Amino acid sequence: MRSPFVAGNWKMNTTATEAEKLVLEMLDKLDRIKGAEKVLCPPFVSLVAINMMLQGSSIKLGAQNMYFETEGAYTGEISPVMLSELCEFVILGHSERRWYFGETDEIVNKKVKAALANRLQPILCVGERLAEKEAGKTEDVINRQVTADFKGIEPVSNLVIAYEPVWAIGTGKAASGEQAAATIQFIRDALAKLWNKSIAQDLRILYGGSVTSANIAEFIAHPEIDGALVGGASLKSEDFVSIVEQTAEIKGRVK
Ligand code: PGA
């Protein structure tokens, strides 16, 4: 049985002071929610402080990116070794990394390998752009990303995948529950072919892209969708707590 999973990707938002305030607003309420794994992914500069704030709670910490080398002369980069002292998770291959910072599947593949080698669970993001969707290429794009991003990696169960259609991110135009569920089923089938059926059944696959407290139920009601990667709405404590509450509640009923 896959346990429900909700991660908040704060992106390049919140100063260290604002981040601590946001955590304080959510900490107790999130901590009390059973039945969903809860992960916060603040900016790098807040990881140390938030790691301390989350000690003894049921809330886990993730980073938003990392470099694939473990140490050395890579000015400005953060390594998996550094993160593994603070975090359990790291978002990799987010479309903003792929499209604004030129991250290729080859780079993403190196990062996934480096994360796994350093006891970090990747939250690997895949998804098609608008032109690709309109050209009917969603499945091709996703198949290419999954195959290339996991190239040379033995089947592993300690990672999470997020299906994030690029056209739905930060646009307020979320995919429909049906669309998301169908593509997530396609991803699971692709993983079954690449690795094996039992791993594909065990891996959590999330939906991400304009998830809010008003539409989360539509996604979570589908058994194929194991949770959400939430951007904008994760910066509002009430919304994020509500998204996690609804996820735990609805998934608890579906079981
Ligand atoms: P959004 O971002 O919820 O603001 O659309 C999701 C993401 O990029 O992970």
C-alpha cells in the first residue's frame, strides 16, 4: 500500500525570517495530521533552521535542487552530502530547472544517482510543455524523461515521482483529475517496463501544477494519484494544512 504524500515546494520565496514564521504557523497543525507523509522544501538558506524546528515532529524536510558532485571546486553549488545531514528528500528535474537553467535529462540522471548514493530520496519531476501536449506528444515526452532520468539506475523504491505538466505550473490552470490520473497510470506502466511491475506498484506518483485547497480532492480521489507537489499554495499555511488534511482524509476513506 502506498502511503499518501504531500510536499510543499516554496521555490525562491521566503527570507530566513519569513520561512521560520511560516513553519511556526503550520507546525502543530501539520504535525497532528496522520495518514499522509508531509514534506516542506524551503530555500537552501533556511534548511538548517527549519531542520531544527522540525526535530521531534512528523514533518520531513526536502531541498529543491542539488549538484551531482559530492564536494570540490563548484562555486555556489550545494552537494548531496551537505543535504543528507539536513534533509530526507530533494526535488530533482523540476521544469523550472530544466527550462530556466538548462538542466538536461543527462544532468538530471546524474543528480538522481548522486541523491540515491547519499541517502536522499529524489522527488523526480516529469511533465510535458504546452506545445508538446497540443501536438499529442505527452506520452512520448514522459517516456523519454523517465527512461533517460533513470538510465543505469537499478530498481529502487526510495524515490517519489511528480507528474507536473509544465502548462499547469503556476498558471492557475490545473490538469483535470482524469487527465492527471491517466498520465500517472502511463508513468506507472512505463516504470513497470523499465524496472518491474512490483516496484512500479510501490512507487508514489504525485500530481503537481496549480494544486489548491479547492481542487486537491479532485486529484486525490483517484487511486492512481498518491499525493501532490504543491507550489504557490504551500506558501499559505491555511491552504497547505487543508491540502494535507484533505489528502489524509480522502485517502483514508479510499483504502
Ligand atoms: P504551483 O507549482 O503549485 O505553484 O503550480 C507546483 C510546482 O512547481 O511544483
